[in-house]
Amino acid sequence: MGDRVTSAVLPFLSDVLYAALRAAGWEKRGEIVRLVQTLKGGDRPKNAEGEFPGVAVMPRSAWEPWGIFRKPLDGRVQDNLRRWNTGGLRRESDERPFTDVIPSERTPRQERKIADHPSLKPQRFMRQIVCAALPLGKGRILDPFLGAGSTIAAAEAIGYESVGVELDEHYYAIAEKAIPQLAKLYPKLGTGSKSAQAPAVMFDWKEANQTHDTAPTETEIVEQESLVPGQEMIQL
Ligand SMILES: C[S@@+](CC[C@H](N)C(=O)[O-])C[C@H]1O[C@@H](n2cnc3c(N)ncnc32)[C@H](O)[C@@H]1O
């Protein structure tokens, strides 16, 4: 297993999660900014909207933090890479290291049709995160909160071994069906080969960084986030 934890969280809660991970002995190594338009935040004060029409209680989030943590190293980075195949992030290319701001999109409709889960993450984004998580392309990706399987599908597409764990039987059944279908999408963004070795050809990063989003309407976001119109994501 790799030693790295990457977790998505709401911007206003990230410090709570990060403090817990640090308390559990993990080191923070950075934070990925997933640029994505959401409906989180931006609401007027609840039940006083008319009185304070010009106030937003919290900013409307146009990004999602993904903390990067690792277990404290056993020796130098190079020692860990040799011994455990871990200790760093896989580069995008010789010219460009993995970089922490990733333009993204709301999960496309075709992926949501395949995998009906309220928190499904998009393949374009997940494949970048998953690819980076194994610096030498060796080891195994673990997603202990599988959901509908976007992480495991990304690992399949790239050719990494992976394991997922899901508490909810309904979501587990969805994931079982969805993973092979999600993994087949976007052939340019995957190697399609199962190999314990680093795949010789990585996927096309420029293609992966494409976003196909135009600014979403609130109706589209509501549909995406599985809310009913009028329901708020965060109640304050
Ligand atoms: C935020 S969702 C993950 C969504 C996933 N990233 C995807 O794209 O489909 C978290 C999932 O973790 C599951 N879960 C919550 N607690 C769990 C636990 N203790 N063990 C395993 N799964 C758990 C929930 O049922 C939920 O499906």
C-alpha cells in the first residue's frame, strides 16, 4: 500500500479534518485545489434573507480542497522510494511536476448516469490524483470510502492495482457495475493496461486538464448535487 492520504473536503471544514489527520501522525505535504463551481456557501442569512439581501454568510465555493498527507518518512525520500515505492508524487512529465491547482468540472452527466451516487467525482480529475499517488506506478491504491467507485475506476483506467471498501450495500452494488464502465471512458486518459510496473506511456495531461464546463446555471448545479430546488447545501 502507498502511504499517502488524499481527501476531499469542504473549504470551511478542511482544518478540522487536517487537524485530526495530523493528530493521527500524518504529515501534511500540501493541498490540491480542484477548481470547480459548486453551490456550497453563498447563502443569505437563513430566515432573514429579506432583511439582509446583500449578505452572504460564507463565500460561494469555486474550489474544493484535497489535502495531501503522508506517514513520516523512514529515512530519505530516495530510501522510501527504493524500499516502499512511495514517498513522493508522480510527475506529469520530465518538464512538469505534479501541480496543485487542477481545473475541473462538475461530474459529467454520462458518468452520473453510470454511477448514481451524490458525491461521484469526475474521471478526468480522479485519474490525475490517482496517477500522482503512486510515484513509481507501483503499489496499490486504497479507497476506504468507495462510494460508486470513481477512484477505483480511475486506477483501472491507468493500470494501477486498487482496493475499495464501502459500507453501504446499495452503493457497493452500484460500484461493482459502474467501475468497468467508468474505466472505459476517455481512452486517451488511461493506459488500459494492467501492469505492476509503471506504464510506459502516461495519459495525455493536457487532455486531462480540459474542462468542458461553461458556467453552470443554479438549476444545473442543483441537479448535479442531488438537491431539491430551494434546499441549501449548508444551513447556517
Ligand atoms: C463521499 S462518498 C465517496 C464518493 C466517491 N468518491 C465516488 O466518487 O463515488 C463516501 C462513501 O463512503 C461510505 N462510507 C461512510 N463510512 C464508511 C465506512 N466507515 N466504511 C466504508 N465506507 C464508508 C459512504 O457510504 C459513501 O458512499
